[in-house]
Amino acid sequence: MKKFSSLFIYLLPILLLTSCVSSKRYNEAITREQDLLARNNSLNNDISQLRSQIQTMEGENARLTSQWNDALKRAAEAAGMANLTQKQLEEEQQRLWELRKIMDQQRQAVEDLRKKMADALVGFNSNELQVFTKNGRVYVSLQENLLFPSGSAVVNPKGREALSTLAQVLNINPDINVVVEGHTDSIPIKGRYEDNWALSVARSTAIVRILTTTYQVDPTRVVASGKSYYEPVDSNTTAQGRQLNRRTEIILAPKLDEIMQLLQQAPTGDGAHLNKPGQ
């Protein structure tokens, strides 16, 4: 018995020491596990943040890619619009310069025609006829009292004289188109004509017949039309205004064949301007 007690007393410190070592290792293992869990949580947070950043970057990359594609598309369109060779640009500049030159010539021709008409008809009073330009055309406006009796489409002798003088100018200017427009006031017509439409057409037609048949103006150049009272130059509420509205307008316009031909030659594309080559 004494031997056993002595042995126990001898082994007790060893057992206690062993127990202390195991507890320490256990605590250290727990600490390491907690540290690993904390690190794992931190890594998971970092991964979540990185994923969020990647998604943001992917969205930004898609936006930039779209902008880049749009810029490439616009650049391609611009390149297509400017896809003219230097020679084509020079040809277009030349074409537009010729067009402007012809238009200037047309304007000068209109002004010259106005002067010729005004000089030829100088013997008539301003209350009988007027010569003026409007919208690139020459207007010879003849009042009813010069051409017709009231409500009639039979041309007076003095009216025929005016038409004879006008026809002489037209016949030496064959590149002029002629429109004859009849106008009335708003008072309903009574007599042989159904209404103001019929009277205005009858008057313009009578003048066209005289110009083409009596004075040999080329019929292919002449158009007759009636406007009734729908294009007044003054108020139809007064006698003076109605008198001014009862008129026949002979409208003279240069032919635009050269201008139309140049316009039809326009190339596809843009970039030309109206400057004369070399300017």
C-alpha cells in the first residue's frame, strides 16, 4: 500500500503537466480556428466587393463599347458623305459656278425684258397698264378699261394696239414663256357668262387667240388661265379696289432649260460650294 501511494504521488505531477499541455493545445487550436474563420469571412467580403467591381466595370465597358460603335458608325457615314475625289469636288464647284452664272444671266434677262416692255408700252397711261417684276418674272398688268367693255371678252381697239406692241417684244425674245391670267372683281356676273370664272377664262383665251393668231406668237409658249376674283390686288369692298381687280396679267418668264439640266447633273454626296474655282 505504501508503495502504491508513493507511486501515485510520484506520477501526479506528470499527469497534471500532461493535462495542462493538452488544454493549452486545445485553446491554441480554438484560437487558430477562430482566426481562420475571421480570415475566411474577410476573404468572402473581399470576393463580394471584387465581384461588384467587376460588374460595374463590365457595365462601363459595355457603355464605352456602344459609344465606340456609334462613333465608328458616324465616322463611316461622314466618310460616305465626303467620298468625293478631288476631281469630283472640282467638277461640282464648276457645275455650281455655271449654275450661279446662268441664274445671274436669267435675272439680268428678266430685268432687260422689263425695260423693253416698259419702253415699248410707254405710250399707255399707268391707269391702263403697269409693267413690273415679281418672283423672277415680268408682269404686264392691263386694266379692264384698256382691254374690254364691262362684262365682255371682246378686246377693244386700244387693247389690240397694246397687245400688238407686246407681241413684237415677245417675237424677238423667243426664250420667254407667256401666261395670260384673267382676273375679275367679286361682283357676280350677269349676262352671257355663267359666273366670274367663265368671264376670266374667256378674257384670257381671247387675248391668247389675238397674240397667237393675229400677231404670230408661238402657241407652244402661251398658256391661258382664269383666276376669277380669288387673287385680288385690292379690296373688293370699294369701287376703286374692284376696278383695280378687274385686270388681265400677262406674265413673262424665261425658260429654265439650262438651269434644269445643270440641276439634274448634281452628283450624290455633298461638300461643294458656290465659290468660283480658284477663289
